[in-house]
Amino acid sequence: MTKNALHIIIFVQINTIYIRKWISFFLEIITDKEVTVMISSVYSYYLAQYGHKTNSKYDTHTKAQLKNTYGRVLKSNSQTPTYKTDMSEAAQKYAIDLKENARELSNIANELSGSDGHGMVFKKSAVSSNPQSVTAEYIGDSTSPDSSSFEIDVKQLATSQINTGNFLQPNNRAVEPGDYSFDLNINNLTYEFQFTVDEEESNSDIQNKLARLINRSNIGLAANVNEDSLGNTALSIVSDMTGISGIKPTIFNISPNNDIQTNNPDFVEGFDEPTMKNNTNFINAFGLDRVSQYPSNAIFSINGEERSSASNDITINKAFAINFNSTTEEPVTISLREDTDSITESIGELVSGYNRLFSIAADKENDKFEGNAKLKKEFSRIMKDYQPQLEKNGLTVDSSGTIEVNKAVIQKAASDGTLSDVFNALDSFKKSIQRKADDISINPMNYVNNKIVAYKNPHKPVNDPYNLSAYSGMMFNGYI
């Protein structure tokens, strides 16, 4: 392949639940520095605009799905003439925007489709009979069967550990000036805190210094200085974690640090009595090791079956995220509901996905691409077919071609029992725009300035691998 041939541009991304790592994209050997800078610019644009987005479950695929996508790529390639593709920076950015927004719209449509890929489903809402005590959020798959309601009775909340030091007169000083240190053990890790007490520092100054030292360490503790009714101050240390695990009754503990560095060959580590005494006296004077509240687990029951948790945030059956705010006097019922708000939100997501993709074609900056006019006509054709049906069911198409959700129409349909009509109307529209989104995703370069070099033989279509790499394989970053 010569340098004047079409450059291979492939974006590759590996996605897992926990890892989102870029491998890099492969380029044909390019000696032109300006072209190299252009590719770098486009790659940076891609990362800035879309690299931060999290992946949905629809960005992972089975072998059968990948094979189907591969077949669609080959079919598109076999039916497409050989082009001299516009490889300008603006064209590549335009193609990136089309590709990513088309993929996002397709994912939204999949999320709102039934388990068999047909029909229209909407997000479900979890409802709590006592949201002041127990809040619930449905995090399950909207396509899965409805889970039955259940009851939760919260007997005890999970609590954090609190160490409250001695209340001291703020303007006095309980220790002598000098160097001090203590060990703080949390999560089976020991952190050493070293600090100096200056001659002019008071108890309040020392307490605030320790609070800043602990807060800046970012080890899962929050420290502040409390004041009692007499004006005395004490250092309070609260753990971010709640609950207990194993047999340890505490989450963290503070002890004097008795290790010092010395060149004395006769020194025995941990046996320096002056250091030991000074650090111990400091801990005792300020009461850093005094536990005023021991951590505890949340104790609750689900349908009468008692359970416990180290946190007040729990997940039930991978479908409900539950948060305990207070104990309950009687069981709280958690149930599912498809209310008008959740239905409107789902419809709004579909409409927003369509509007974002449509706005790329509607952007006057993209009118310089000949293929953009074709894309506009395709969107216009879809709207012409569905506009009367959409407006009848709560979706208004304005003069610019974007869609707005009329919540009042949907609420009325829900109240008079005609919501199923809305479902049927939107399902047909959803399938249509998803097909168009999938087509755009397969071949986004079809909408830039492409000059035809050679037509395919309509009686004997042949796949051209070099023509394929110019657009069809471009930026399949969501497939693994």
C-alpha cells in the first residue's frame, strides 16, 4: 500500500467493569509531520470529548453479536464504491462525533427495549413507604421481571468510631515544647504522625494543628475541634467507615510512637524511656486514644429474616440500593412502580440521545461536508413518517427538527389508561432511529466529502480490505 493510499485509522479500546484502558490506535507509516500532528490533534479531541465516559453493559458483546457486526461491516463495504476519503482534521472530528453519539443513542434504545429486543420498557422506580427512615433506589435491569415488594425493619444503625479527647483550657498548654509523634492504625495500616509543639502554641493551637494533620492525610478519618459550654476545647476524630468486622472492636487506634533514629550502637529500638514518656504523656494529656463511641453494625430484618451490615448502605438482590437513615418503629415496605416521572425520564433520555445526534447534522459548521445534507434528509424522512404520531403522544417536533417532551400529555395518558398507546407509538419510532444510529456507527465516513474513484460491480460485489479500513473499522472502541 503506497503513502497516497487511504490511511488506516483504527481506535481500539479494552473495556471491563473495573478497567478502562486505551491501547492506542494503529496508523500506516506516515512521514508527513503535518499529518502526524493532525492525527494527534484528532486523538486528543477524542479523549477530551469521549474518553471519560463510562461504558454501559451494551458496550460488551458476545461472539454472536460481534460476528453479526462483522457481517454488517462486510455488507456495507461490498455495496459501497471506492472513495477518496476526506481525511482533514475537521472531517475526522465530525466522524468521531457522529460515531460516538450514534453509539450512545443505540445504547439508550437497547436500555428501553424488552429482553427480546422488542417492545418498549421504561425505568422502574423504587418506592419506600417511609422515606424518612429508609430510602430505596432501583438499580436493576429495566428489562428484567418485576421483583416482588418486601419489608425492612431497621433495629439499629451502623455507627462510626469517635475518639473525643480531653476538654482543655484553650489558652493554656498541657505539654512542654518539643518534638512528638504517635502511631495511628487503621485498616491494618500504621501511619506515623510527627509534629513539633512550639513555645508560643496553646492547647487550642495544638489541637487545630493535629486536626489539619489528620485531615490532610486522607486515611479515612475526619478531625475537628469541639468546644463545650465552658469554652474548653477537645479534639474529635471520626472514622468514615462504620461497623466492625472480625473480633476487633475498633476501626482505628492511636498509640505513642517510641521509635527514634540514633547512631548509638547500644540503643535498643522502642526502649528510649524519655521519648516513650513524652509521647505517652502527650497522648494522655490530650486524650487522643479515648474512644467516646465504639463502631457498631446495622441490624435489620427483611421479611422477618434478621441480618446485619457494617454499612447503612446495602444492596438487595442486585436490584435495590437501600439506605438506612433511622431506626423504624414498624416495617417499611419497598416496592416497584412505573410512575409518570420515571416514564417521562426514560422518554427524555431517548429524546436527548436523538437530539444530540441530530444537532451534529443541524450544525451549520458541518454544512461544508456534502454527506451532511444526505444525513439531514435521512433525519427529515424519519420525522416526516413519525411526527403526527409523536405529537399525538406527547413529543413535539419544533421547527429546527429537535424533539421536546410534553409531560402533561404523558401524565394524562397515564391517568386515563391509554399509556400503552404511547408505548406502541414510541416503540416504532425507537426502532427506526436505532436502525439509523447503527448505520451511522458502522460507516460514519459516509457523511463527509467523499469523491468516488470506482463503482462496485452490482452483479458481483467484492469486499475491498483497504476500502474497509478507511471507514468501516474506524473507532470501534466499545467492542471487546
